[in-house]
Amino acid sequence: MDYFFELLKSKVDTGDFDFHPGYDLFILCKANEKSLKTIKRMLEMFGDFFGLRPNLARSTCYFVKTDQ
């Protein structure tokens, strides 16, 4: 997971994205399309590097205070 968080932090450094890391089981971010696309891309990069993918049967997304 350290590699995944480094990927996310690299996007923060560019000013294109912000996130709030939690435990390894939680990824918290702003509820906007740009943030969600960034997380999706970072999960894809992580999967390509390590060959691991999220277990969709055991994963949940919650959206709060979104106007989209």
C-alpha cells in the first residue's frame, strides 16, 4: 500500500488532486469527478505494477455531499 499512497501523493504535489489518507482500507477524497478519476487511475497503475486488483465483491463506495 505504500506504493499506492506514493502514487496518490505524487498527484497532490502537482496541484491537480487532493486526498485524505486513512487506514489501508479507506480512501477518502473530495466527491468530484476529477478526484474519482484520479483514484481510479492510481488503482489501475497499482494493479499494473503489482498484479493486484480491488475485490469488487468486498468493496464499497460512499458519496456524501455531492451535487453531481
